Amino acid sequence: MSTFSEKPIAIFHEHQEWFRPLFNELDERGVPYVRLNAAAHTYDLAQQEQPFSLLFNRMSPSAYLRNNEQGIFYTLNYLAQLEAKGVTVVNGHKAFLYETSKALQLTLLEKLGLPYPKSRVINHASQALAAAEGLRYPVVVKANIGGSGAGIVRFDTPEELALAVASNELNLGIDHTALVQEFIPARDGHITRVETLGGKYLYGIKVYTSGESFNLCPADICQTTSGKELVRNACAIDAPKNGMRVEAYTPPQEVIDAIEQIVQESGIDVGGIEYIVDDRDGKLYYYDVNALSNFVADAVNVIGFNPHARLAEFLIEKAQLKLQEV
């Protein structure tokens, strides 16, 4: 039987800063791990045994913003190959499939009977105006593969949207697919993000934003609602000082139940779900399913505990269970 020291945990990622807190937790526990570069990688289709106990997929759909778009579709193939060989993958092929398709995310919400903003899917900019018919303006056009708020543009009137189409300014993203979706004005100026681990609720936060930015990466938020600056080195090194503020929040139980259903159905082991309450009518809408979950910066001062420690323990437990099967 293999020992844990002989089989390190593999962390598959291309962003060099987001996961430092996890690496620190593994280092503190003396747990062996290897970092695999998802932006420049190769695998052997015939290889039967892998040199790691499990692989934790941390590939981001926003990789194309860092000129690493080649890793996105490659990752889907790689995860499918690993799973076909019986390798334990955390946030595996199914989870990453949902991570890389906003259209699939809404298909899942529709299947589960959960509310989401009215949306249409297009594969050519010429279809944007027709897709927006019957929707309340403002609308947003969202690239199907986004990440960190990328590829989202707001249009306040049909004329604005028509001008963007005529000027060839609509960018549908790297898979040439996008949502045309009603823009939801946030009640009290915030959205709610709920993090999950192992298919279960971990914590919730309210994120206060001006509504002008769609980048709600929790690792980039470095200020509490009281104005206190969070520990800056807890943020990703490239985190902008974006003025967003954050506070801990526990959603109602029915919301927690719905979110657990979403992540369990989508195969997401570690993820975050975002929802918003419409300021016009008070209705709640789920709108984003994230398999790449960056925990809030300086978490102990925000939510009262260290989620990276719990994540490390989760990975260790899964790795040990796998090795016991060998």
C-alpha cells in the first residue's frame, strides 16, 4: 500500500498568487504537494498510475485574461482522462464544465426550479437585439466563459445595444457564446456570495459594490463595511483597490438548502454561489455558479475562521481515503 508521503496532492492551476493561503496551510501541516502549471502541461493518454494521491483542479476560466486561454478547454480533456483512469479529482470534469459555461449554469437553475435573471443565449452578435426583445432594460451581455467579471457589458437602452452591434463592439468571448440577460439592480447595494465545501454550506458574505464593476472576486475585496482595511497580503498580489466592501452574513435556511442543491448537482466540491435581491420588487435571483472559489481575504477578521484550513483538511482526508483503497 502506498504511503501518503509517496503520493503528494497535486494542485492544478495557472494563477500564481490566488492559492498562496492554501499552500501555506499544507506547508504548516507538512503535507507534500506539487503545483502543476495548467497553462503549460502535457499528459500521456496511456499512463495508468499517477504520481499523486489526488488532483485539485484550480484552473480558472479567466485564464484568457492572462494569455493562458489554451489551458481552459485542455483542462476539460485532462480531467476527463484522469477520471477515466480512476484518479480522484476535486472539482472534476463535471464541475469545470459548469464553471466554463454560464449557459449551462442557468440550465441547471432552470432544471432545479430556482429563480435566475431572464436570459437568452446567442452565438453571434447579430442576434443580440432579437434576444433582448421582451427583456427589461438595462440588459447585460455576458460572455459564456468569463471569470472575475470579465466579458460583461451593460446596455441601458435598445439603441445602445444596437450601436454596439453595428459597431462590432460586442465580444462574445472565446467560445463565441454569450448571454443577453436582464440587469438586476441590487437591493441595499450588495450581492451575496455563499461558499461551500464538500457540497455543504461553509459561510456567506455580503459584497457591497457600486454596481459599475462586475468583478466580485472575493480575494480582491480588502475592506470591511466599517471601512477597516483587511490584511493586504491576504489578497492576491494583483488585487485592485476596487472600493468594494464585505461583511459576514448567514443566509436563510431555504437559501442554504438551494445552494447546497446547486453544488451537489453540478459536482462542485469547492465552490461559491452568488445571488442578488432585485431592488425593484424584492425577488431573489441566483446568477453565478463558481467552481473556482477564492475565499474572502483576511477571512478570520471577516467571518471568524480560516476557510483555507478547512479546505486543507478536506483535501488531506480525501487523499488519505484514496490511498487506503490502493
